[in-house]
Amino acid sequence: MLADDDCLMIPYQIGDVFISHSQEETQEMLEEAKKNLQEEIDALESRVESIQRVLADLKVQLYAKFGSNINLEADES
């Protein structure tokens, strides 16, 4: 009987398909997927910050041009 953890096959989903790998391979694949997702999250957060800076600059320019005749504040509803 195989009681070794390395012989245990763990299904890992790639798209719509499950592929069985050893526990070690599955762990490595999960770590790589987590790393890739974290990099994507960091890139998106950086992009959001950049866009927010541009919006803040545009808001300042619009308030300078139109004064209190324009309302650019988000509604709190």
C-alpha cells in the first residue's frame, strides 16, 4: 500500500480540465499561480493610482475654469 504523500495525485484545474499531479508539483503550480495573480493585482493597483492622479488633476483644472458652477463630487447615495 502506498502511504507516501509524494505518491498522492492531486487534481489541478487548468481551464476546464483537471490534471493530476503530485503534491509537490501541485504546490509549485499553486505558488506560481499566486505569484502571477499578485503581479497582476499590483499592476492593476498601479494603474488605478495613475488614473486617480489624472482624474484629480483634471478635477482641479475644471474647478479652476468653472468654479462652483460644476459639481464633480460623487453622490453618497
